[in-house]
Amino acid sequence: MPLEIRLINDSEYRTAIEFHNNTRNLNGPAKKVIRGTHEFCWEFLNGPDRKTVYACAWDIEDGNDPVLIGTQCMIIHRMISTDGKMILAAKGEDTLIETNALLKFKRTDILNELNTFLTDTCRNSGVEYLWGFNSLPATYRRLGYQIPFKSFNTVLVLNPVKTCHYLIRLRSEHTVWGKLKIATLSGLSCVCSLKRIFIQTRKKGFHINSEINENTPLFQRAASPDRLFFLVQDQEYLKWRIGDNPYPVNYKFFQLLDHDNIVKAQVICSLNNHVAYLEQTIFAKDLKRTSINFLLKSMVKSLKNEHVFLVRYTGTRNNTLNRREMRLLRSMGFVLTGTGEWFTFKPLSDNSVITPDTIYLSHMYKQGRY
């Protein structure tokens, strides 16, 4: 029963797609995402930087066709620092192992074999670190990753009744006590969100537009003088991530510009079924709090006009920029609902200057499937 680990071939994409769709259904109640050829090509082959490093584990038996039993890939992308240094990083995706294969190859750590193969391939390609978010910290520690922190989930409730129904469906809650708890939390969160009404704003000297602009200069102004690293979101990336996105997600941009038409702040939202997700917020460091409040309150008003009843946001506290972002949103009425996934980090270079607390993180770094 030999096991073969290698990069996927062009002729095997359909097999990987079917494996993804079927294995997701076997491994648990995670949200069902059916992927077709178009979605696979968009996510892994047509990205703005380079083709994804996609590895497969095959069960090879004499006289039989190889059987796909596991996948893992690394999506390589560019990161840029506050002072303009460009590096390569890679984000793990499609980590799936067929359940029966774990029993058949119980003496072989299939995931470790896949990850070791990808680590070596990425290192040879000049990648400086691997990263991702997941809910299996012990597994990734075993693979040599650091697990330095968790993300935090917050919500802004605009309609408590619709939010309550949405959360009951989302969590598949069936008990009376569970439904009552969700209803109470939805109502209290809505009350907390009303604090935004009393926050002072200042519009003078600024205006808002909805254009899609690359944001590296804004990030550098927001983070300076701290040396942080940020995902390069140039026009090519934004076209791929937003314009070419094949999933049923709509996006809205809110940009605050001064009288010289310099972008001083940017908020990116995704909308799906009247639920909004704050993908990313960036504010120039010299921007006053009242001007930031003006942009955020204008954003909330616009979302309410589109019948959005809940705004979700996931943040981290690993550096000054991410901490500032969370403080600003909580002051607007966002309520902390709990912790999210673990951040995983594996440096590949002995000379790397990257550490987890120097990486600015946002939901724009994810794939944007939903």
C-alpha cells in the first residue's frame, strides 16, 4: 500500500474538485461549499501572483488506478512592509484527508507528509513564511507551526429579530434554551450598537466615494513608524479577489478623501443575504477620530439602506494597527461575541525579519468564498 505525495497534474483537477466536494460532506457539519471547475481555476490557477502549489496524496496499488486520499496547498502571495520591502508568503488551503485513509495508513502521518513536501517546495520558491487560520492548534504544533494567538469575533446588530433568526439557522440551534439565549444576546447587542448615535463626527474637509483603489500607500501611512507587513492589494489583486470572484458575494468600498483627493481611510465590506462582513478597515494615522467616525457612521447608514440587519467583523490584537482597528469598531457599537480561529505561523528562512506580531491581518487575506 504505497503512498505517493506529489504536485497535482493538469489532468487531475476534476479529481481534486470531486474529492473536495465529497470529503467536505464526510468530515463534519462545516458549511457546504460546492466547487466547480470555474471556482477551482479562479482560486488556485488564476491568482494575481503565481499558480498555487497544490499537493496530493495518492493511494497506489498494483493493478488499480491511483486513488486520491488527501490534499493540501499553499497559495503564494506578496507582502510589503511599511518601508517598501517585498517578500513572498504562502497561505495554506484545502487541507483534507479522506477518513478511511487515516485507518488504512495508520502508521503514516499523511498530513505531515503533505505539509513537509509543501514546506520544502515553498522554501525552494523563495517563500519566507507559511501561515493560516484553523481550529486544530495541536495538529499544527505537531507540524512545526507556531500558534501565537486567536482571532476575535464581533457583531453590530442593526435588526435584533432578523439577527436572532439568522443565528439560530447558522448554529442549527433547536433547544428552547439555546434559542432564548440567542434572542437575549441579539437584543443586548442591538442596544449596545445604539452608542454610535451619540458619537461625534466631523465631515469638514473630507468626502466619501465608492471607488476600488489599491491601498498600499494608505497602509504605509497608517502603520508608520512601526515596521509591519501587509498583503499587496494592487489593482490586479483586487480585480481577482473582488471583480472576478465567482461566488455570490457582493462588495462595497467606502473611502474617505481629503480636499487634495488623497485617500485617508478605506473600508471594504462584503454582503451576502443581507449580512455584511467588514473585510478590512484602514485609517491614516494622522486622521482624527471624529473624521473616522464620520466614515464609519456613513458606512452603517449605507448598509441599513440596503436592508443589512447584521454586520460581522473578525479582528486580532497582534500589533498596534490591528488593536487600533478593534478599539475603533468597538467604540462604534460592535460587540465582542467570542474568539475565533487560531493563527498558524511557520518561518522558512533563518534570516527572516517576519514575526507574527509584525503581520497586519484582515479578512481580505482569505479567499472570499462567502
